[in-house]
Amino acid sequence: MTSYSCCLILLLFTWNTSAYGPNQRAQKKGDIILGGLFPIHFGVAAKDQDLKSRPESVECIRYNFRGFRWLQAMIFAIEEINSSPTLLPNMTLGYRIFDTCNTVSKALEATLSFVAQNKIDSLNLDEFCNCSEHIPSTIAVVGATGSGISTAVANLLGLFYIPQVSYASSSRLLSNKNQFKSFLRTIPNDEHQATAMADIIEYFRWNWVGTIAADDDYGRPGIEKFREEAEERDICIDFSELISQYSDEEEIQQVVEVIQNSTARVIVVFSSGPDLEPLIKEIVRRNITGKIWLASEAWASSSLIAMPEFFRVIGSTIGFALKAGQIPGFREFLQKVHPKKSINNGFAKEFWEETFNCYLPDGSKNSPASTSFHKGHEEGLGAGNGTSAFRPPCTGDENITSVETPYMDYTHLRISYNVYLAVYSIAHALQDIYTCTPGKGLFTNGSCADIKKVEAWQVLKHLRHLNFTNNMGEQVDFDEFGDLVGNYSIINWHLSPEDGSVVFEEVGHYNVYAKKGERLFINENKILWGGFSKEVPFSNCSRDCLPGTRKGIIEGEPTCCFECVDCPDGEYSDETDASACDKCPEDYWSNENHTSCIPKQIEFLAWTEPFGIALTLFAVLGIFLTSFVLGVFTKFRNTPIVKATNRELSYLLLFSLLCCFSSSLFFIGEPQNWTCRLRQPAFGISFVLCISCILVKTNRVLLVFEAKIPTSLHRKWWGLNLQFLLVFLCTFVQIVICVIWLYTAPPSSYRNHELEDEIIFITCHEGSLMALGFLIGYTCLLAAICFFFAFKSRKLPENFNEAKFITFSMLIFFIVWISFIPAYASTYGKFVSAVEVIAILAASFGLLACIFFNKVYIILFKPSRNTIEEVRCSTAAHAFKVAARATLRRSNVSRKRSNSLGGSTGSTPSSSISSKSNHEDPFPLPACAERQRQQQRGCKQKVSFGSGTVTLSLSFEEPQKNAMANRNARRRNSLEAQNSDDSLMRHRALLPLQ
């Protein structure tokens, strides 16, 4: 069985060796061997394996200068470590480096070589196999490049716990330690890169993008992470396509059609250069321009894509690049490469041929035909990219610095530095084993590994606990996922004005250690879009919604495709592409454009507005006219007409009217709590006081004239004290209503936002509408009672109670306040106060004009009527009317009895009554005879009633003669006349009260 296993392993190893001849590897002996996997070629030649004969290994094509430079970085680091007196002294590192040709199959071939040798060593079969030359085990592998390749390699190496340190595989899937136990890397994983891509799109306010990813373990996880980040930022993806360098032409055409028909201008690409190259070539062929390419690190600086002939299509590329490192002496090392000098590097010969487009005749590939497999475009390939089937022979004296290739581009060492760092990481892990002190080791009971018999799993253990400082002074330690956290540089593709080549201008950086929101920095002034423009391209599904609008969802479309909807009234947006409009604060309203909020207009019945000024002027006019009337009455207080109108009550009535006019002013101006609580009670009490005065005055005169027997009780009962008491009692009821109102539900100032959106109405909240109803209702009740008495006393002497005018004033009062109720209920805002002011002023002017203006007119312009004779004439005329009616009634009865015309006559020195019965129509009562005969002291009146006319004649002599005239009259009057004069005597008895 042992012999069988030995033969099997040897067969596998022999097959591997035959597949990788001497010129297909770089190999050097040492105490400890490190493996290396590098993409010296971009791919393999397509070959149909029909299996009619033994399958042969496919040929690698399209030389990768950068891959060879990465290989040189590993060799340089190993030689530098071997020459170091402090790092692994007395130990020599060797290497075995293979070409993966950027394919999984070739990488696995090389990996099997590492594993097979390790198995031979672990089985200790040297004595059975009789190996002539012992090759130590590979204790660690540096590589590979692509994440898909590293995934396959890691699965195989992980079975044997051989540490794998990758320098360029960034897929986040490789952080899964359950699956990839021995995988570590010196490059950040793509999780941060995908987040950075989304941050860049958000920075430039793009929201409509397409995605392209390589169909491998690098592209698929990377673009998936980007989708997650894009969704969080409301970035929509128009299309998502997968590509591969092995895709057929039809698949490439389909992807290009999608790109060409898409409205998205930004395309996010997670791919390597070789996978992307076929797609870019077809896009260039179709001349699809105007796209912005957001490049992942794997192709952002790839010379396969960054070619001048492609620049018109991909000149607007923004990509990510690893942080550049410094490798002292590496430039000189690169320049020393030569096929004859680099005896351990089997790739140097092909490098020389591809660089100078010649062939070395003493090599295995010395025929021109053999070089046909190496044709193709590579990054920066200049004159060395021959297209003919034959190449001239190389002299060996060519100058490596005379040809520009990516191999000599050492200005920004990114992947090369990662390779350098990976080698040093393994070296420091070996150094920790070398310097380990027993009892302090990482293994059981603190034991240490033997550096001379070190195994791969022991190196892996120390790599997981590695911590050292690199040549740039930075700490290097792998986290629990085997990753190194690093930062990214952001580059923009420019066209060099010197030689027309594509250069990578650093325009920003992404710091993964910073807080969220502060990680990205971009210098927009350095960015050139399309190679010349400074204007940021537009890549949104819809145009930006300007301030004052919001994004409206379009049914059936992604959220990034929207229509701009104006913000409704009361809401605003002060930024572009607002998702929703913000509501203005309560006291603010949106402006005309809905871009900001402005204070709402404050409205109340102001003193300064025309309406307020007009109402104020009318109120002041009312106060002035009332004051004028009060002044007139005060000045002419002893005149008969002032006395006849109950002078004291008239003063109180005028004062109440002053209060009514003044109370209207409380409704003008900005409502305050104190004005709101004062204005309604002031208005209600003032009007009740006014109407109480009119009511008491009218009722008193009515009762006096209807009294049958004038006694001293009437004089006492209707004295001034009782009149004022009645006025007080009527007013006191209103005061009680106001006090209860103010105590239970006091009115207050109120800012009303509900009536109109743009206006705040400052009004008075009445507290209780019921209380306001009681206040106005009680006022109207008194007015109704007053109207009743005034109507009933309309036939009394006008000098005592101007019944017609009071009746008319009460009608005005009722019309005003009945109209006030619907007007008050239907208006709002400041007009509520205006309606009430108008009602107060109209009612007040009605009372003032109807009750006092005629008297003021007589006092000022008709002084001849302001005499005692005029007053007594009016009073006596009323008495004679009553007596005449009684006399005529008796005369009619006597006429019916005697069927003859008869009359009763009485004469006195002071008066005479004559009656003439007729059946003519009644005629109106004439004016007092005083107006026609001012030279005489008497008057005559004709009184018409239902059945006749009575002519009254009165004369007034000197006061000294009045008494005798009265006595003579009483002696000469007949018995019937005496009975008829009862009414006259009653009223004359009460004349002094006036």
C-alpha cells in the first residue's frame, strides 16, 4: 500500500512537472520554500479538446507585464530578507513561482504541485522513492490575483492548512473563515469598496445607474454588496449584467445593447481587466460615449483598459486604487532583469521577447511561430506588440529603460507593494517561530515550533497572531477574518498632454477608519469628465425637483423615477429632490414658491386700517355729538323744554350714550385679554343703562297722565330717588350677568389659524356664547318693554314723552340688533368686531338723534317754542281734549233724547269751550295759536273726534291774576262742566313735577 501511494504521488508530481517545464516557473532553492501564483499571462488559448489523443495543457497567451512586475516584487522581497542580518539570520528562503494565466485551471495545476511535494515530505518516502534531489515543502503561498482563482486555490490549500496570503483578491466571500481556513490577504475586502462606490454616487447626487460584474467570486459578491448600499441611499439600478472574458460574441452584443439603450449614464463595474476588455472593445467599436464608468480596484488602473484608443469612450472613469507603498531599491532591481542573468526566473526570457518584440534563438521558444501565441494587446505595450508572424532575433544588448511598458511603471506601487508586504508577513511569522522562547509559544503548553522542521500549519498559527511594523512605519496585523484594513485612493483618468497616454490622477481618498459621513473626500477641481469638462454629468432617472416641489411616485416605475409635484399650501421644501414637503410652523405659511415659510399675516380690526379709522371717527363723532347735547342741556337746564324732559334722567341718559359710543372703541385694535373681558360688559351695561333711563322716563309720564286722582302719593312715588332706583335695579341685573360671565367663562384673546390658511385672526374668544346671548337678550327685553310703553303713550303731549321719536328709536334699535345676529354668525375674523361696532354705533346714533336732536334744534334754533306757555299749552290741550270728549258724549245723549241740537256753554275770564256737532269727516288738530298770535297770551285749538269738533281757547295772564281768574271760572262753570274738568285739574296738579 505504501508503495502504491508513493507511485501515485510521484505520477501526479511527474505530470505536474511535465506540464510546467523549466521555462514556466521561477524557482530557487532554500531552507524554507515559499510558493507564488502570479498572472504572467492574461488567459489561455481556446482549444477544442476532442479527446482523440492525450489532452495537452492549454497554452497561455497575452503577456502581462504587470504580473511579471508583481513576481519580481516577490523575488526582490525574498532576496532582501535573505540578505538581512536581523530577519531570519542563518536561514535562506527559496521560492517556487508559477503562472496562473489568470485562470482557475492553471492555478490549480500549480497548487497541486505545492500540495504534492508537501505530501511526499509528510510521508517520508525518500528512501522508497529514491529521489535524487530533495525539494523542501512549501510552507506558504503568496497569491493569487483574482478572487475567483484565490477561492479555488484556498479550498485546496485549506485542506492541508497551508497558509495563503493573497495580494489582490478582495472578494468579501474570502473572509469566511469557516470555508477558507488558511486564507489571509494584504488587500482590503470589497465590502468597503462597494460602500465607497455608493458614497461617490451619493456625493454627485446620481440616483440612476447600471451595474456590470464579472461572473465570478469577485464580481458577484462585490456588486451584491453595492446593491445593498445603493438601496439604503435610494439609488436605483437600471440594469445589471454579468460578463466574462470567455463570453461569446452574442452575449457581449446583448450587454452592449442594454448599455446603449439605457438612460443611466453612470455604470458601476466590478470586474477585472481581462473580463472587461471584450465588452469595452465592442463599446469602442460602436462609439458609445457619454457614459461615466465607476471602476473597482481590479481594473481601475488596468493597462488593458486604460489605453489611449479607448479614452474617448471611457475617459470619464473614476476608480479606486489601493494606497501606494514604497519599496526602496525596487526600481534598480527591475532594471537589472536579463534572460542570462535571471537564471532562476524562467519567465525572464519571455519577458525579454515581449518587451523588445524579438526572440531569443537559444530558448525553447526560438522559432517565430512559437511567438504567435504571445501576440495580443497588453497594458502599455509599445513597440513590443508585434503583429507579424515573425520576429527578429534579440541581441541581448537591448536597454530595458528605452521601452515604456507597465513593467517599469513603478511610480504608484500598489499591488507590487502588497506582494512585498505579503512576503514580509510570512517572514515575520517565521521570525516569531525562530525567536520563540519555550514556555511562551503559541502551541500546547507554550511550546514552540522547530524552525528547521517547521510545518505549514504552524506558520498559519503565527500568521494569525502576527503584529509587526512595515518599512513605512505602519502596524501590520491581520484581523479575525484574515484581512488588513486599508484605505483607498480615488483616481480619475486623464489624457497626458505630453505623450497622449492615459494617466491616473488622484482626486480624493476614502478613509475606512473615519466616521460615517466623513470617510469620503473628493477634490472636484481635479476631475475632468470626458477628459476636458468640469461640469458634473447628469445621471438621474428624472430631473431634479427644484425647491418648492417634492418627488411624486410614478406607478410602475422605480422610486428614482418620479414626477415633481408642487408642495401644497402650508408646506415647503428648501432643497432639491425633496422626498416630502415639510409643514410650516403654526404661525407661518409657505411663500408663493413654497421654498420657505414666512410669518402668517396677522389680522384684526386695527386702528390704522381704513375701516378701523372710519369706525373710530364715527365713534368719536358720536362722543362729540353726545357731549355737545349734554353741554346744551346743561347750559339751558332751566328752560321749560329741558325741565319738561326730566332733566336729571336726561343727563343720565346722555352719560349712558357716551358710554355706548366709548365702548365701541374697545372692539378696535389688537385684542388683548383685558380688552376682550371689558368690551362686552361695557357695551351691555351701557346700553341697559341707556334703555333703562328711557323706560323709566316713558313709564312715569304714562302713569302720571293715566292717574285718576292726583295725590301726594303720586308725587312721592314718582320722585327722582325712585326713578334712579329703578334705573339702578335694571342696570344691576345686567351687571350680575356680566360678573357671572367673567367669573365662569371669561373671554380671552385667541389666535385663530383655522379660518384662513395664510392669515392669523386675532379675535376674542367670548368664553360662553350663552352668556353673550343673555347679555344681548336682556338688553333687547328692556328695549321691547320700552317700545311697548312708548307706543302706548304716543298720544300724550310731545313735550312730556316724545312717543313718536322714542318709538322710532326703538324700531331702529330692534332692526339693528335683529340684523346683528345673522351678520355676527356669518362673519369671521376682524369683521366680527366690525359688525358689533357698527351695531353699537347705529343703535347709539339712533337713540341720540331720535330723542335729543329735535329738542336741541328747538333750544338753539326755535327759542320761541322753549317757553312755559308752549309747555302748558300742550298740557292743557291734552286736558281739554279729554274734557271735550266727555262733554260731547253727554251732548250726543241729550240730542238723542230731545231730537234737537243743544249744547252746553260755560265761560270764564280764562277759557271758553264751544261745541259744534256735525257729521263731517274729522280733520287734524291744528298747531297752538301762540305761533299765529304771538302778541296775545293765549291759544286756540280745534279738537276733532268721532262726532264733532271742539275749539279750545286758552289765555294766560300775569301770575297775580291767575288765581282770581281760576276762582271766577270755578264759580261760573256749570255742574256738567265741573265734572268734565276733572281731568284738567289732575294734570295741572302735577305740572310742578315737570
